[in-house]
Amino acid sequence: MERRGAHQIAADVASGSISAAAVIDEALSSARGIGRSLNAVLETFDDHAMERARALDAARERGETPGPLAGVPVLVKDNICTSVGRTTCASRMLEHYTSPFDATAVARLEAAGAIVIGKSNLDEFAMGGSGEHSAFGPTKNPWDLSRVPGGSSSGSAAAVAAGIVPMALGSDTGGSVRQPAAFCGVVGLKPTYGLVSRLGLVAFASSLDQIGPITRTVRDAALALRVIAGHDPGDATSSRRHHPDPLEGLDHRVHHLTVGVPRQARGEANRPEAASAFDDALRTFAGLGARIVDLDLPSLDAAIAAYYIVSSAEASSNLARFDGLRYGRRAASRPGESVESLVSRSRTEGLGPEVQRRIMLGTHVLSAGYADAYYANALRVRRLLKNEFDAAFASGCHVIATPTTPGAAFRIGAHDRDPLAMYLEDLYTVPANLAGLPAISLPCGVSTAQGSALPLGLQLIAPAFHDAELLRAARMFESASPHDVLRPPVVPAA
Amino acid sequence: MPLPGIEDIKSVELIVGMEIHVELAARSKMFCRSPNPAHLAFDGAPPNSLVDPVVLGLPGALPVPNRAAVESAVKVGLALNCSIARRTKWDRKSYFYPDLPKGYQISQYDIPLCFDGSVDLPGLDDRGQPDPERPGRRIGIVRAHLEEDAGKLLHESPGGGALDGTLADFNRAGTPLLEVVTQPDFRSADEAVAFARMLRSICRFLGVSECVMQKGHIRFEPNINAALTLRDGRVVRTPIVEVKNLNSFKSLRGAIEFEAAEQPARWAHDRREMGRGTKTTRGWDDRLERTVAQREKEDADDYRYFPDPDLPAVVIDDAWLASIRDGLPELPAQRESRYVREYGLSKKEAAALLDEPGTCRFYESTIEELVPLGVAGARAGRLAANFVLQSGQRRANERGVGVETLGITPSALARIAALREEGRLSSQSADELFGFMCEPENLGMDAAALAAARGLLIVRDDAALERWCDEVIAANPKVAMDVTSGKVQAVGRLVGEVMKMAGAAADAKTVREALLRKLTPG
């Protein structure tokens, strides 16, 4: 199977050298085949997608100018609302839920000619870093089916890595786009908080959530961002700032690039494969003429704790609406039962153990008598961290580099008995969410230390609203490293 | 028989504070574009027709604050002499209830939009009526903050029949709600009711709420307790009782008066004093006219307030605040003193004109219409007040509407008033003409022309008057003689006879003068 990028597909469809219908047909059959065997795809929109593809071809034949994503098949993480099909959040609670509206990001993709072919699997309500916490079964890593693809945008990353689609939407609250991108050997971008509308993204932690693209190349990430970014009056936290076109000058090198490296990025948290891939990545940057500087960001050590307090607090509130009364799963009611009991049983039945754990954690940290010790302190850490990032950028760093994860993809079930160990896997990704900064993960090597070939990711973080510059630095790295042609050695048969 | 212990109480001081919820009448809801049922245009909409993903708390929906509602709240805050927060925020108040779609209410916790205000209540007489001779009281306003209302649960079918289960109507969910919290500064039910009336009037004159009591646009929650001075000199405070959701002045007064009588007796019985965890919540039973205990939660409420991460801070800059301040209309209290000062109205008359904002606007428009007709200043204010409060109010009361909706326009009334002022209409004819001008078929007609056509105008034709007088004198020689010989009051009979002949074309005063001129020498 030829793996065309979104750019190329859009160009080919625009020129008429390939029909959108052919592209979509192939993507759909791949989604139904490999997609299902990886459990990456929860639902395909066969009729809707083919109809749109044919309409797009007809419009092109009439001479209409196709959009910048004409005919590009896209998978959308199933916690992002689509008016077609269901929006389940991979939860029993919303197993049959259909949204009356499209998320702004989805509407913008479709307006640009992209065709949503279906919805991808995830950790339930985007809570998890492995793809194992889906009510509809774990997603598998196309590089090694016994391993996790990362999460929570597990299906989106696995599907892009497996070549089902060149572009997928994920959401990133603490690394949920970047970490699975790293584990699957693809590019994952978390834009600056406020750059992409959250309208239609089912909220996990509203102050941290951002929708971001997962693609195979930095160019496609920039293309996706160009389409989905921009002010939305329907999201009060969306920014009104002017943002430059990230495709403009994407291939221009950042002059005198300075890459900051926090001391923790080379610390003992890294497993050997991550440490060596990161060292290689820094050498590649040095080879490009970049200056590598060490940074001291002391608050990074508290970031995981702060993140799990803030995100769980917000989640406990955001998920309160799932009471089974107006929509969603309602437990079979018992005669004479109180509403409290009915709601409690509906939530117990409808929400999985990881989600319940976070709701309880969040409820606790916001409770009277505990809120000051936990929630208020977490906000303090968040402020300190943001100040430390600001200072690092003010001192001349263009980007800050870390490994995306402390190691390669782990085996399914490895952290079953120790949720805390799983939380610690997020140490490099959560700071960008806490500080609202744009961050990207891009492939930086393949390790064979665990027997199978497993990709590793490099994370770059930039100042807020410097997403275009972040992409330029990422593009520099990508062009100097061979990893952009990475493909899983074992793509399972359909 | 008095309760044992009640004789220990020497005196009782009532202490009342209030929380008042006002539904603002913005066109759309607090955090979305759904129409607002507290706006008259959407009143009475079918259940669950004023909803959208935000109202229903659907996954992926996001709130966007309604700027007009924020402005309305600031207006009320300014009218209550509050400071306005220049930077405020929204907080989530979490609890589960089937009428609360998101599982939390968006409210304001530690930084209310308006805070630290006060209003001056006039002194009240024993019947609760304003009495300038008595000292007034300054009522502190702790805060006034914005939040969203919840939906409604129906335990009966809309027709009134029994229902197997509960229905939820989310039309009201998300309606902008202003919560005003006072200091515990009220010392009587009369004061609390006077304040409640004042706040309602302010909101209506500001145009920020319809404040229709029956629709629950304004709801009162008094916090009531009492300071008991005992015979041994000690002062004890009774536990605070909060009475929920009162939506009439009558129930507000009833609840406070009931508690005022009940709390000393309760204390005599159980000796419980105010303190941590002693506050209770009660409801008002309209039929029994008493407060009743409400089911209490076993554990104390923990609303887990935290800043709503979906909503950025609200910044009210100088320009915005100034434009809101500039747009404030004259408030009812200011108008009342102006009517007394400039038009010479009594406080009672002024208050009656200010009872309904529509009536008040009608009154002021009439005054404006009088100016080009040559009647201005105090004379215009007095004249218009007489018509509005007499001819107008009588008819309005009969029909149960406001004067402004009777059909007569301010310009038509001004015309009638001017004719009366010129002495061309008797008071009776003026009232009759007022009635005519309320008829739909007379809309737009010139009042003077209509009066002429109906023979209501006083005839200036002195010859006719002379003739009528002469005829009546000739027909009643004995009475005429009585008048001439000094029994002046006998002239009334002759006046009556002339009026019979003249119909509306004469007024009694002129006739009387003419007759006396003829019958009495010099």
C-alpha cells in the first residue's frame, strides 16, 4: 500500500490524477481491515464518506476549486463530536450517544475538503496513556501487537502509523497526542492552548485540553493546524490573536536555533532506549548548527503531581453531567428508588475504573478542607512552571527538547496493578499542558532493545503562540533525520 | 398557657437578612443563545423548547457569557450603590440534582460582580407604610452576583393529573439570575417587605427584569433569627432559619412574622442557640400560613467551588463601566422625590405613579405632551397626575391592566388636560372624554374635535348662558327671591336647572357665578 501524505493526496485530487472516491474507498477498506484488527477504529462512516467523496469529485469536474485538504481521509478521536455516527468517548456511558453538532475542528476540516471516514478508539474519556482503558477493548500498537500504542489518542496514532489515514485528530490534555505519536512512530502536535477551538471536544480537563493533529510528517501537521486553528466565538477560551500560517516558510531553517534541555530530560527516569535516542537527537540538532543549552526548570519535578490534581479536579466536574438522566446510559430503575441511587448506579455501570478513579481523586482534591492543600498548591506549581518556561524562552531558547516518553511502548497490561507507574510515564508531556505551550512529538529513532523494533519520540516545546516556529524547528530535525520514512515492520493483515 | 421559660424573655429583637434571586430578562440565556423564558417574548414557551446543547449540558458544549446580562447586573449593582469588581470570574458550584444539567451551576464564588452596597429604607409607620416622621434604616448589601438558573421538575402532568415519575423542563435552565445578598439589617417583616418592593421596583425601572411575582422572576429567601434579652440581663440568639423560595410579598411577610413569633417559643422549649451547624432550612406553607421544616441533608453541603476553566475572567474596564453608568435611567426613589419637589405631589401620589414603570412612563410622556400645549412645570405635573391617578387608575383597576394599556395615548390625554386647564371642559366631561379616547374606534382622533362633536365643550357663548339663566329665574321666582334676599345657598337649585338645560356645555361654577350676578345686587 502506498502511503501518501495529506499534501500529496490533496494535490492529486485537485489535479484530477486520482479521484477522492478512490482515496476514500481505499481508506475505508483499510479502516475496516487493519483498523479493526488493531482495534484502532470504532466506527466507519462508509456511506457519508463515499457520498462526500463523490460530491467532491463532481464539484472538481464542474471546475470548483478544491480545498487544501481535498479528498484527505481523516479519522477523528471519538471524544470529538461529529454529527455523523456516534460520539462514544469509548465509554459505556455514551455507547449509543449521537451528537447534534460537529466540533469546530471537524467542521473546519470538512470545509477544507477533508473527509471524516470514521471515529478512532481512545482511553475512555481520554483518561489514560496506553489505549488500554477503552470500554470497547484496547488498541494495539502496529509495531508490536502485544504492546500498547500509547494514549489516550491510541486509535488515531495507530491508524496513522498503519497507513489507514494520513491525518487524524486527537486531543491532548497531558500528552494524549504526543505520547501515542511517539509510541507509534508518527508526528503529534499539541497546539498552544486557545489556538484550536475546543467546542465539540468532550471536556476532560478544560484548562489543559487541546485538539491536535496526528500525521506522518511535520508538513501535514502544519497543514492540519492551518485548517483547524483560529478564533471561534463558540469557545470563550479560544484566542483572538493573529496566528501566522504555519505552512509559510515551514522549510526555512530557524537561524541560530537554540535548543534548551532541562536537566530532568537526561535524568534517571529515562530507560536506556529513550536516553540514547534523545542523545542522538541532540547530536542531530548540533549537526544542524543548533546551540544546545542546559536549563534548570525546578518545577518540572512537581509537574506530574500538579497535573493529576488539576486534571482530575476538572474532570470530576466536567463528567458530572453524565448522570444518565437526559442522555447516555441509565441503569435499569428499581421501584421506589431515589434519584441519587439511580444516578449513582448509572455512573458506576457506565464509567470505567480509570475514569472513576480520576473522578474520586478530583472530588477529593476539591473538597472542603483539602482544596487548599491540593488544588490551590497545584495551581501555584502551574504558575511557577509557566514562569520558569517564560524565563527559559526569554533567555534565548527557541525550543525546549525532551524525550516524549521515558521509554518505548510497554506491553499491554504492564501497568495494570500500578496506576501510579502509568501516571509517571507522562512526566515529559504534562508540563506543556500546564503552561499552555505548543509541543510536538516527532520520531527520533527505533529501538530494538525489547526484541521488536519500537519507535521513540523527541518532544519540542515552544513559547505560546509560536506554533509556526515550533513546526519549523521540527521540520529542520525531520529533514536531517531518516525517521520520517519509518513504517511498522509488521502491518497486520486485514 | 405560656410555654415554660417564655417568661424568662424580657424582649425580642428580630434580625433578618435576605437573599433575593432576580431572573434577568435578557433575550438569550446566561451562557448561550437559547431564548430566555424570563423575557416576555418567550414567556410560556412549550416545555423543553428553549434549549440547546449548552442548556442541556451535552458533551462538547461550551458556555459563552452573555454581555447584556453582565450589563444588567452591573446596573442593579450601581443602583444599590455597590462597588463593581473590575475583574471577576465564574466558578462552578457542584451538586447533583435532576434539574441541574451539568452537575454544577456556573456562579460567582469569591469575587462577586457587585459588592459592598447599601440602600436607605424610609421610616415606616405601624402599618408598614412610609412615614417621613420616623427614622429610616440603611440596609447593607453584601454582594450581588450572576449565576445561571436551574430547570424545573414537574411531579404532576402539565394538566394537573397524577404522574408516574417526574418530568423535567429545561426551559428555565441557564436563565441569567442575579443573586442579591443583604446584611442582616432588617428588624421587622415590614422592613424586609419594603426592601423587597424597592428592589423589585429598581429592577423594573432599570428594565433588567419583568419581576412578575407569579412567574418566579423574583424570589426571596430570608434568614431569620432573634436576639432575646432575658430577665437576668443575658442576651441569647436563636438559631438562624432560612426560608426558601418565597415568591410573594405576602409569603415573605408571613414567613418572617411567623418565625418572629415562633423562635422565642422554640428557644423557651429547647434552649438551642445560634452556633455552628444550627442553621435550618424551612419552606412556607401558603395554606397553613406557617413555615415547615424541609428535609435536611445529613452531611453539610460541600459545593467544591473552583474557577470554571471554560470561562476567562470578566474584565470591566473604565469605558465599559462608564457607558453602563451613563445609560442608567432615573431610579424610582429619585423620581419620587422629584415629583414631590417639582410637581407638588404628595408622597402617596408619587408612589402610586411609580408603582408600574409603564404607568410612570405614560405619566411623564403626558407631561412632555403638555408643554407644546402651553402647560408646563408644576401645573403640568399636577394636572397629568390628577388624570392618571383618577380617570386613568379607576379604569385601569376595573380592567386589571396598567393605565398605559387603556388605549388612550399620552398626547390625547395631554389634549384633554389642556382643555380642562383652559376651562373648556368640566371635570365630569373631561373624565367622559378620557373614556371616549380609550375606545379603539377613537384612536388617533383629535380630543378637542371629539369633545365638540359630543357636545362636551363648555360654551363660551355668553348670550346662551344669559338666556338659560333668565329662563330658569323666570320659571322659579320664589327661589330667585330667596337668593336675592340673602339665602345664597338656595342658588344651587337654580344652578341644577340651568345645568339640565345646558347639558355639558356649561360648567357649574360659571353658571353659579352668572346667576348670582343677576340675583344679588352690587
